[in-house]
Amino acid sequence: MSIGILMGSDSDWVKINGVAKVLDEFGVKYELNVMSAHRTPDLVKNYAESAESRGIAILICAAGGAAHLAGVAASHTTLPVIGIPVQTDFCGGLDSLLSTVQMPGDIPVATVGVGGGGARNAGLLAIQILALNDKTLKQKLLDFRKNLVQKINDKNTKLKDELKQ
């Protein structure tokens, strides 16, 4: 199983590449495409409709501004769709967030936060979904969480040492 990552524009990549980095960390395969809900609606429709038959388990869609990509993709598949609202110059991406999160009833899109943390969380959410049926991935996720605790403890110790507390 793999993840399909769609971006509304190639310029979104620098803002959302954290999603691919975390998928790479966990060894989860993905494919990456640029498609626009408004400029290439038929391409988005065809991609979403055929994703499952190609072994894709989850779609992650990133878009800014009107940010309808995740919703359009979700309307053409029963696969889980995760939306990444891309930060814009207008209101820091609030427009993207609201466009992504405000889906009508019956067509859900899981939406993460604006910014780099949101992109990373989209990847981690996809991994959590896949780990429901993959014991190896589940163990990697448990190890990741365990390492997070250690990283915070190490930072706490380092800070206390620097402050001589």
C-alpha cells in the first residue's frame, strides 16, 4: 500500500515536503503529483477514482488559497483523504485552512494545521492509519513515540545543565 500526495501547484512543495520526509523515515511508499482542483478537475477526478486500484490507500492533498483539492479528491473516492492547508501571504494561510476544513457533511477530509508541522502531521496521520493493519509499521510508530519522549528528556537535561539548575 502506498500514499498518493497531490499538490495544487509545484510551488507548494517547499512548504509541504515534510510529508514526504516523514513517509521516507518510516519507509512508506508514495507518489507525488501536481494537480489543480480548478485548472485540471478531470485529472483530479480520474486520479482519485483510480487510486485504490493502483494500491494507494490514502490521499494527502495540499493546496493554498481556495484550497479545494482535498475536497474534490474526496468527492471521487472512498479512501481516507488528508488535507494540508498551504500557507499563503493572505492571512498566513487561514484562507487555506478554512477552505480545507469546512467540508459539507458526508464528504469528510481530515485536515491538519497550516505550516511545516501540519505537513509532517499529515504524513504521521497516514502512517497511523496504515499501521492499523501493518504490525511492522505499528512497531515503527511505537518506537518513534518512545524516541520522542527521549528527545524531550534530553533537551530538558541539556537546558538544565546550561542554566546550572
